Amino acid sequence: MRNLADSRHNRTELFVKECKVEDSDKFFSRTVVVTGDEKLLATDNGKIMIKTVTNLTSRFTDRIYISLTDSQSALQAELVDLALKAGAESSSGIPEKIDVVISIGNSSIRGDFGININSDGWVSYLSCNNNVNVFENSMQNSIGAMGASCFASAEAFKRMVEISGCEQKWAKKHPKNFTYSFLTNSLSKDNAPFPNDVKINEDVLLVGVGAVGSGFVYALSQIKNLTATIDAIDDDAFDDTSLNRCPICFKEKLGQNKAKVAEEYSTESLQIKSQPVKFNEIQDKLGSKLSLVVSTVDNNEARYQIQSSLPKLIFHGATGQSVANVSIIKFLENACFCCIYQSNSSREEVISHEMGIPVTEVKKALENNAKFTEEHFALMKEKFGAQADKFQKFVGLSFDDVYKKEVCGKMEIKTKDGTKSSSVSFVSFFSGLSLAAELIKFSSDTLQQYPMNTRKDFLRLNLLFPETIIFERRPKDPNCSLNCSLDAIKNVYSKKWNIFSGVDPVC
């Protein structure tokens, strides 16, 4: 079933759905071995890399082996437990058949396909096809380490798609050697010392602790010497679709509020405070907390609500299929949320198009918080045929929940054995990690020349084609529904934050 919500999902010959654990193929009975160089794994970077790659890869494979030396038995046991909690079958040792080996640094273990990673400061290194390189590792910085793990998970995913009979070209293209700098968001070795202490003086308001928001929280929790206060807003609970893509969600967290789980990732100097409510319920009470908003919401209604509050600065992360997007929105200088996410269709019209149910019926179901009925299923069956059969089991559930959890957003891949579903945890993680990196650069006196907002305000990277980066500045749209180009609106914003707008005041 084709998802047409193009504002959220870009076209890459596949499409995304949120996949329940029991509906996910958990990558087709393939085996991944995670290993690493003993000396490298004794460093902070090494530990972060192997923990993060185990976390992300366990979301889309059902068999993951951890193979470390006897001296690393405690770390090995911790990783096996992590993979089990994330939903994969896991044990220590080396299986007879190995489909993918992911090695932190170099390793003597070989499989049909090998991925070696390392990091140096802000830089992530990756090498594929057992093409082992000697990587630098002089600067400890968890950003580059987590990035390397993210890219490794993406390449492991592509390899599994390839050997599962997928005929699409992207599955067969693996970078022989790949370098990415989170300092300059470029395919380079651009680097700089990480600050000894990072203090984010402004309170940060995180709106949404779903897939991207979870990645943001996870990334911040791994950064040493970070002092910050984060208010995490989300009224939703983790469910079994979350297990496939949220790095802070594990089996024992299912059913728990997302913001409250995020609060557990507080450290001695990182304070995360949960707000288990909807943004619009406390919108008028936030005041100065709107100075710096990190938005990870995935629908236009929520984006418009945030922008209508006129935050001083917005960091926004989003995903679309295999693409991660990061934006920095400075209201007076560049496109606002309403410019970026213009929509000529109402939510009801989008749902109607995607589910094959008349707009009047969709509107009635949403307004009355109605159930998904046999009549709804029959309409879907009429439009989509056998593809709609799986929706019959959702009859009797909330109509809105059926749409949000079963239609909006699963990745389905066509192979010789039929259509398979799997998660792409690494895409949302890259977006969340990039938000964390931008926040660090923005808040550090020694890194002021590097944040995106000083050069370009929009980054798009396709994790299946990581060598291609779109990096640009987006102008205001004169047709923006908020009319953000008008001097009157700019003056309201400027007065709120006591800044000079460069326009004459409106009397």
C-alpha cells in the first residue's frame, strides 16, 4: 500500500511503515556478529561504538552474536543482555554461518561481508567488504563514535536486503571507505577538540520522544561533561512499534510514557524532566522555555502549533523513509515551520487517500473517536485488494490508532520471496544524533563557527546513499500560512524576545 504523505516520506523505491514486532521480519533469519579490537574497546569511544551498534542493529535483525575476548567477558554479557532486551536473539561466541561482521576497529573474525568502524573526535570512519584500514583514534568524542555505529548499522541493513534477494541497486552499493564529519556535516576529516565542559545555558524544550527524540536523548546521555536541563514533552507511551526504532525503548519499557523513560537517561549534569502531556495543553504556560525548542514531531498539525508559539530558535529533526533531515529555524532569517511544511491537504484528506476511505467517513471517525469497523475494512479491501487483508484483525480498535500505527510509516522491501517489512532504526538515530551535535556546537564558545545556522540551515542525508548530502539554506515562502514574511509578524517575534528585527515597528 503506497504511503503518499510526501511531506514526511521521500521516494527511494521503498516506503516506510511503523512495524509491530510480530509483523516485522526482523531481518529474515540472518546472522550478525559484533566484535572489536581489545585495545580500542577499552577506550570510551570503543565502548560507545559497540554498545550503540548493538542497540541499533538488534532492532532489525533477529540473530546477533557478540564475540569478544575472555578479558572482556563483562562487556560481552552486557551487550548480549542489551540485544535481548531490544528484541533480538543473542548469545556470545561465533556461529558457523556469518552473514555480516561488524568490527570496532580491526578483527580476525571474517564473514561473507565485513564492516569495520572507528572514530576520531567529530569524525566517523567506516570500511566495507572486509577492506580493513588502520583508522585514527586520537580524540575521544562520543558524537563521532555514535555516528560510526549508525553508518555501520545502515550498511549491515543494506547487506541483509541484498542477500535476501532484493533487486534494488542501493542494496548492492557499499562504500569501500567512508568518512563523515559531524563538525562540518561533510564527507571529510574536519575536526576540532571537544570542549572540556559544555554548558547549555538555556533550558531546552524537547517536543516529542519518539524515534528521533529517543535518538536525541540517547546521544546527549553519552556525552561527558555536558550540563543541560531538558524538558521532554510527550503524552504517548512506548508500544511494540517503538521497539523497532527507538534506542531508549526496550521490552520492559513497553507501555511506559516516553517522556518518563527519557527522564531515566539523566546523568549527574544532564537533567531531563518529563512532561507527559500534549504540547498544546501547556503551550501557553511555557514562556521562556520556548527560547530553544528541539522538535521531533512528525505531523504538520504539531509543527504549526510549535511555530505559532514563536520560539526563539527551533532545532528540528525528521525522517522520510531512508532519509534523515535536520533543520535550524531562525524566524527572522530563514524559512519557518509553516514555510517548510506547507500542505494543501487536510489530515482527513491525507488519511482518506492512504486508507481508501471517504473523507466524510474519516472525519466522522476522528471527531467521534470511533472504532475501526468492518465497513472501514471493506472500503480498504475494495481499493487495495489483498494488500488490505491484514487490516481485518484491527477491527474494533481505535480508528486513529489503526492509521497512526499501521498505515503511517513502515518500510516494506520487495524481494524474490515477497514483500518484507523491517525497521530502519539508524535513520531516526542519525537525525537525533545530528540534533545533539548541533546543540553542542551552538552552545560552545569554541565551536561557534560550526553550527548549521551559521552557514546552511537544512541538512538531508540518505543513509542508504551516505555519500550524497543535501546542505542548503531555505528562504521564507511568501505563501506561508503564518505570514512570517510580514513586518507585523516579525515585530511580534522581536518584541517577544527583545531583539532587533531590522524592520520598522507597526503602530
